[in-house]
Amino acid sequence: MNEVDSVRVITLVDNNIWKKGLASIWGLSFYVETYKNGKTYPLLMDTAGSFNSLLKNSIELNVDIGNVKSVFISHWHGDHCGDLSHILNLVKGVTPVYVPSYNVEVKRIKKTGAVAKICDRPIEFEEGIMSTGKVTEGLSEHSLLINVKGKGLVVLSGCGHPGITKILKRAQKVSGINKVHAVIGGFHSVSSEFDGVVLANFLGEMDVKLVSPCHCTGDNARRGLEKILRKRYVRNGSGRIISI
């Protein structure tokens, strides 16, 4: 897997609010910018389920959705892809949309003039940016990988239905990069404080430097994660900006 010089992840929409005045709904959307050799590659991961909330927050955060070069949909639940058609109507030019499997939404994607790219297998679709491909059988969900120079993998999960441990092991395998620097997103299967402590110990053994759970992660689990990880734990919510 190739690498980028740096990455910036902006949480556009989450269940919780980081920056006062922003909208918060059940759902998730990340605006991601990678930088390499003076060039910027902007993409949108997931679109949440409320166009008004996404648009309001993007304006408040000075994010121009129209300039994204691709869209990445982690899985086909409405709180992650509900605004896809609206978003694609804003984006300039022919936009590739990286999706985990075929779905009726693929037809809607085509109607907007965008191009659906099925990622049932791993694919590095931009230098230093990769899909894990489908992680497990059952619900089709893939995660976004970014390989940052001198750091390692930054892993972005949608809901994290397959389980964060499986996602991270898959990330290492398909990328060929053993070092996981950060994991950001939904930790779906983690709900209790005990779950959080167990996962925190696993992440500690992997020497993950930054852990930032958001959508689909229980509050008790977050407390368990924070208790063990301490400074490595980064709180998240609408408006949070993480640069690596």
C-alpha cells in the first residue's frame, strides 16, 4: 500500500456534539482530506441520514461538499447512506462512489451521473487510500484505510458491525501494513464498560496511538476505553477535527 504525507478527518455528523451550535442526529459522516506532495484529495465517508444536518454542519465547518473527489459508503443503512442522492447532486463532475456490495441504491447512484464501485474485495482506489473490502460474511460493510507516512494505518469504521478487532486484523492483512496508528468511528459490538476495557487492552497490545469511538459505541464502553487508554482516547462528535 502506498502512503500519504498527512490526513485530516472532520466529523461532519455524529450522535454527539463536539462543537457547540452544530447539529447532531443518529448517524455518521466524515469529511476526509489527504495530503501528498502538495496535493489534496478530499472525500466524504458516509452521508448520515439528514441532509439538512449535514449541510448545516458542513457550512459551519467551512467544508465544501461540492469539491469532494469521491464518496465512500461503509454499509447500506440509512443513517450512513440516507443522504447519498442529495450529496451526489451537489458534487461537481463524475464521482466514483465506493460501496461494499450491490444494492438498489446503486441504480440511484447511476441516475445522478456518478459511478458505483463495488468493493467486495480490497482496493487501493487512490494513492495511500484503500477499502478493506468486505470484512466478514453477513452484513456487507467495509472500512476506509489511510496509510500515513511515518505513522501507519488510520482506520475509519462506519458502524463497525464486524467488530473492531476483526476490522483491524483485516486492515493489516490487506494493506500489508502491520502498524495501526489510529482507529476512528463506530465500535458497534462494544456496549458495556467491560467490553470497552477488553477492547482497550487489545488496542494497547497493538500499540494504537489514537482511539476515537463515535456513532454506535455505547457510553459505558467509552468509559471503559477511556479508563484504560487515557491520553490515547480522543472524544468525538459533530465538529471534531483530527489531524495526523
